[in-house]
Amino acid sequence: MSLRSNIFYKRLMCLPVGIAVSSALFLSACNDSNIPADTGSVEAATDLSVFEGCYTVSHDEPAQIKISQQDGSWVMQMKEPASAKRVWDDAEPLEVIENSEIPQFFSIDPDNVDAVIGRPDRVLVLAHVKPAYANIDPLLDSEYLSYIYRGANTIYRVECDDVNTDILANPHANIVIDNVNESL
């Protein structure tokens, strides 16, 4: 190998080494050491506004539960019977429920739930399922789950109304069962 090609070869080898070193310096210059490293994620505040509104157990029934924000706190109200002379009962306080408590009320992976709210006595607990999960789970036909005194089911968000309904009435009171085989 000639002296000239040996010098050229050494200079050529310095080029990739120089590029690698300058790239490393350039990339490390982009790292702002004044920004503290993530030492644990601080959980963002749960958006409870997904619960604001009225709910029922069937699409074709009037609203039975009303969730709203009053004086900075979340509350629930139940529809009163017509004899009460008012539509909604007194507001009961609600509180945020931690995702770690979800298995006590619902058989759903807590990662698929984005908000849970309930009464302090846990007689009523509502969960909002992430919309993407609600769309793929064939057992869910709503984004809302309710746990009401030892039973869990989907519930439906409906328009709020201020119409009294007799929710205590016997729905079977006016049913007449005729004998279909009168000729026998």
C-alpha cells in the first residue's frame, strides 16, 4: 500500500468517527437537563363531566337518576313518585372512586374504565367505560355501568325531564289476560 493511499485511508476513517461523535454531541445538546425526569406519573384529575345528565335502565323509560354538579360537588337525585309533589328528591353527594375498587362492583378490567363515581355508602356506583372498549365488547350496549345495591348492569343516558311519573305503580295492573281457547 502506498503512503498516499495510507494517508487517504486514515483520513477517510476519521470521517465516520467524526460524524458519530458530532451526532452524539448534537443529540445530547437537545437533552435539557433542567427538566426533571419523570419520577412517577401524577394521575390527572378524573373528568367526571361524562356523568352529567340523566339515566334509566331502558331506552324507552323516562329518566330515573339525575347526576349534576352543585356548588362544586357532584350529586345524584332520584325521581320521586307522582304523589311526592316534586320531580326529583334531595341531592345526595357523590365521590370519585379509585380504579382499584372497580372489581368490587364490576367484572371489567379497570384499564377499560375512565371514570367511576358513587355514593359514599356505595349503594350506587356508576362507571364510564371507554368508548372504544364499549364498541368492541358484545356484552355492553352502553358506555355506562351501574351498580345498585349488589347488582350491576348497563344503564342508558337519556334526556333529562321534569315530568312526574308514577315509578311505584304496578305496571301489570291494567293487563287483562283473555282465554285464547274459549271454544274448549
